[in-house]
Amino acid sequence: MFEERLHQLEEQHLLRRLLLIESEPGTVVTIEGRRVILMASNNYLGLATHPKLKQAAVSATERFGVGSGASRLVSGTLPPHEELEMALARFKGVEAALVFSSGYLANIGLIPALIGSGGLILADRLCHASLIDGCRLSGANLRIFRHRDTDQLRTLLARRSAGRDTLIVTDGVFSMDGDLAPLPELVELADRHGARLLVDDAHGTGVMGPQGRGTLEHFGLESRLSFHMGTLGKALGTSGAYVAGPASLIRYLVSTARSFLFSTAPPPATAAASLTALDILRSEPDRRTRLWENRDRFYKGLKALGFRTTDTVSPIIPVLIGDPDKALDMARLLLKQGVYAPAIRPPTVPKATSRIRATVTSEHTSEQLKTVLAAFQTAGQELDLI
């Protein structure tokens, strides 16, 4: 049975394979014995390989062991977990925070705790899969609105039954397009219609805003939204996720979020490294400066070559190809020239929008980015893309 399904995926050019990275996730990695420039990591600030994070993880492991041993409610809550949650709450300017083992677990635990059967969820079409799955698990009626289309959202809100419990769901920074949700408009619509708004700020935390506090800070909306979620495995360089908000919400989630209740707590090493990452985020603002300089340099270089991109305003820079076969060919040609930037195909992105999803970090050098742009030019010309 599975062989037949695998064959179908192969025929549709949708079969995925794991790629082994044989070195630490810096700007240059080893793939099949070759050193290549990595343009596919969400390690935006280079913290995944920072010596202070490594040392924090080692120290926590030596003190508390490798694993937490149980769920947080049994015997898995350790000092690094509590310290991290207090630091996240201070960083985000809220009363409390709760750490989950992954962003996926955070969303499938948070959304069903916020709304249930009889409620209405209105979600952006390009929301991350974890958000959509959390919406479906909630039992609420799910309606999808066109990407960033506040006019359609306004219509859906106006048509719903008066007083119906309603949750609007969106990414802050969209992971495959690199554009931003129209949060000011979404906040206004939510307030006007008595709905709540959930923002997944996975790709905004550490990147967006003057202090790196995320997309809400970028738009000056931190006082307008009482809660949101984000991750630790991107700009902060570790793994896991958090929900930040009122203390009453956090206490409620401890008792109701099933993915929190029934998951082993994150390793103490991860929590300790995340705590150190928050310190570095505050003490080394030049990392964000370098990130945005590199982002602008690479984005302008691609546009000058004639490539078509999304309306990205983040370090996520998708090069639109369209055809999945041609996107795969582009990725192979890039890898042949020593650049790893993967092809992204349906169902991860909508049909006819296959792309190369490149990401820039603070640690890429100008010479590396020149090399990458030259590889894009050669591959693009060979495939008649530019």
C-alpha cells in the first residue's frame, strides 16, 4: 500500500527526502562531504552556534541531566524552565509566559484552549500548518480568508451571528512568503467586531521591531494584544515555543492545553540556552543590524538580476519559479555551484507558486552573498528564468 502511495507522490513530483547536514548550522555547512553556503536556515542571528549558548546548554546538562524525565505537571518542571518563562514575560512586556516543546505543539494546544465547538475561526489562507491543525482540533467552524485580505475578513465578520465567539488567526511574518500580516487593520477589525486575534510570531521574534520583540513591536501594537505565541527555534537559535500573555491565560493553559499536559518537558539544556539567547539579543543589537544589511543587499541583488520575488519585507526571500520541476532543477543547479537553497513545492505553497526559499542571516559575509548571487544568476540563465 505504501509503495503505491510513494509512487503516486513520485509521479506528482511531491516526494520528499531528508538531506543530511553533516556539520553545525553555520553559514557554511557540509553536505555529502562538500562545503556549501547555507541559504535555508531560520537561524537568523547566528545564535544556534554561539559559544555562550553552547556553554549554557553544557552547564545545564551537567547540573540537571540530559532530559527532564516527565511532563511539566508531573516532575518535569526544572529551574531553567521557570527562569526562561520569567525572562520571556519580561522581554515581551506581559505578565507571564509558558514554554512548549515546539511551535507546532504550542499552536495545537493553544487554539483548542481558546475556542471550541460553536465558535468561529477566521484564518489567513497562508497560515502555518500548525495553526490550521490547531483550528481543526478546536472543533470550531473554520473559515479561510484570502491572504492579507482585510476586506474579505470584514465581510466574514459582518455576516456572523451576533455575539458568536470568534477568533482571527494569522502569522505575524509568513514563513513561505516573508511578508507581514496587516496587523493594525486586523486589530481594528477584531476590536470593532468583538473578536479575538491570535498572532503566531515565530519568524518575527528576535527579528522584527527596534528591540527584536517581534511583529507586534514593529507595528507598535504590544499594548493592543493581550497574548500571542512565538518560537525559540528561529532567531533565538534553540528549539521550542512560548505563549506570552496574562497570568490568568497561562494558568488556564497549564490545566487545559493538551500538548502541554501530555508532553515531556523540554530538555533543561534547551531552556538554559534560550535564556542566554535572550540576553545576547539585548546585549548584541549589532546582530540585527547586520541581518538587515545582509537582507537588503541580497534582496536588491536578486531584483537587479531580474528574479521575481514575493512582497517580502523580511529575511525570508522567496524566488518564484512556478513549475515544481523547474524549481527542483534550480535547487540542483544551485547546489552544484555550492549553494544550498531548497525548492519549496505544493502542498507547502499553493499550486503554480513553487519557489526557491532563501533565508539570510546576520552571519553571512558580503563575499558569501556575492557568491550566492552569482550562482543564482548562472542557474537562472540556464533555466531561462532571467
